[in-house]
Amino acid sequence: MSTITNRDVAANLAANIRQLLDARKMPQAELAASAGVDPMTVSRILSSKQEPRTSTLARLARALRVTTDALIRTPPKRKSGILRKMP
């Protein structure tokens, strides 16, 4: 049995956001603007230096059109595994 730490969740979050940004060809600045979040906050989250507040996580998920669960779960191992968009 393995233990999931806050560091693991932060790394998963960063990897999932990066994957979604790459798939959408969306720059970090566009995500920040769409989510109403400071660009430095997005940068810190992507470098796992900052854990977002719940409200920030929800804004990022909404801007990327995915669930908050999709942002924090362990990312797919396959390179082709793109996270599904919410309807």
C-alpha cells in the first residue's frame, strides 16, 4: 500500500494541467486569464511550488473544462491519454 502525499497531489495537478495546456495549445497566460487567476499563481502551481485554494482549483478546472478530480488524479501513463472534456 502506498501513501499519497500533498507533494504527490501537487505533482499530479501540475502534470495534468500541463497535459491539458499542451493538448489545447493554450498558453499559461490564457489559462490564468480564463480562470481569473494571477499568472504567477499558475506558474507556481505548474512548478509544484504552491498548492491552490479550493476556489482556485475550481476556476482552473472550469477554464480547462474538466472536473477538479481530473486535475488531481494520477495522470495517465500513456502519452496519448488525453483527459476528457466536460460537456
